[in-house]
Amino acid sequence: MLDKMKLWKSQPISSNFQERVMRIKKQEVPSHVAIIMDGNGRWAKKRALPRVAGHHEGMKVVRKITKLANELGVKTLTVYAFSTENWKRPKMEVDFLMKLPEEFLGTFLPELVKENVQVKMMGYREKLPAHTLRAVESAINETKNNTGLILNFALNYGSRAEILEAVKHVLNDSNNGIISEKDLNEETFSSYLMTSELADPDLLIRTSGEIRLSNFMLWQLAYSEFWFTDVLWPDFGEEHFVEAIEVYQNRQRRFGGV
Ligand code: FPP
């Protein structure tokens, strides 16, 4: 276990990057990759910049990794952009983070459309500012018929709240005779979660050296492979994503079996 949890040291960018990409494509590519994009604040601090500069740089990395994930054949990329706990941050930072989806989609949506990417969102929509929600909903709508990579933004997302809400929904459906105890199993319960239309992540990546889940997809990550790196999210490059997938392809997933 300890061995599995150790940080992976990043390798230098290899000149045979394209070869590595080709090799990856020949093996089983993780269908769903989820990323906790951490370290934006520290990246900015190291450069004596305001924290929001780190978030802005981090936004550009989302674009880069989406493109690569799509090229590698990943089906779903979930990125933790804002948690239900992030409202505790200074108002100026929260306001900035809430403007990023507009900037991201305003800049990159035409490219995403061209690349057949489908935008989705999981999280509590009610508390999001109207301008944030408008940008996201419009991107979801514009890309709904696309059939390539699903770029799933976890925005105002919290896993405990999600599970609790699902339990309440099940109870309500049970009271109304829509579901009975005998029909409730892992599969039916999963259909009450915000990820009902998605497969569980095969691979979780967290950057910046923190080894925790921070209330992210607690149910869905039950059998995922974890890969941690001490690279800060704004410094996360294609070579790191490729490295994470190479490590994943060398792991043996047993799902509790032998
Ligand atoms: C955690 O780093 C990061 C966040 C809370 C925000 C992540 C958001 C982005 C990378 C941009 C999202 C892009 C779009 C398109 C919506 P931190 O601020 O906690 O870093 P620290 O631990 O170094 O302080």
C-alpha cells in the first residue's frame, strides 16, 4: 500500500514522445480519467504572483490535457474545477474562479467543437452565478451531439453531499413506490449519482504532492488506480499525463479478485 501511495518522480521530457503516445494507444487506455488539479496557488506564490494567476495558468493546462486525452482515446476526462468547500476562499478568488469557465469556453469552445468534444458538468447548479451557469449550459448544449471525449467539469461539486442527496432521492422514490429495497444495489444506487451517465474513473490523478481525495468522487473512485505527482497543476504537461497513463498500463487491476 505504502509503495502504491508513494509519489512518482516525473521523468524528463523524452524526445521520443510521439513513440510513447503510439505505444500507449496500442494498449488499454483508461476510459475515464479524473483529475484533482491542485497547486495553482503555490505555483503563483513561487513567482510572487497573485493566486488567481495560478488558476489562470491552470485553465490553459486544462485545454492542453483535454486535447491530448482525446488524441489518446480517453473517453471521459473529469476535472475538479471548484468544490463545494471552495466557497470558503476569499471572495475575490471565488469571483475569479467563477469567471474561468466563461473565459475557457469563450476562447476554446470552437476548438472543442471541431475536435468533437462533448462538454458536461457535475455539481450543484443552484449556487453558481448566472453568468457561469450560462456559459457552461451553452457549451453543453452546443456540444451535446458530439461523440468524442466527454470533458466533464466538476463545478461546485462535493461527493458527500452528492451521496447524501442520492440517499434522500432513493428514500423518496421508495416512499412513492418507484423503487423497492430488493431493487437497490450498487448499479441502481449509482444511477442516483451525478455521474449516472458516466463510467467510474479508471485513473485518478492529483497534482502538487497532496495525497488525499478532498471529497472528490468517493463512491466512483472505489476501484480506480491513483497516481500522484508533486508537479503543480500549472506546470503539468503532456509528458506528465503520458507518464500517468504508462504507469496505469503497468498496474494490475484486480477489483478485489486475485
Ligand atoms: C486547487 O489549487 C485548484 C482549484 C481550487 C481550482 C482549479 C481550477 C483550475 C485549474 C482552472 C479551471 C478551469 C476551468 C476551465 C474552469 P489551489 O488553489 O488549492 O492551490 P494551492 O494548494 O497551491 O493553494
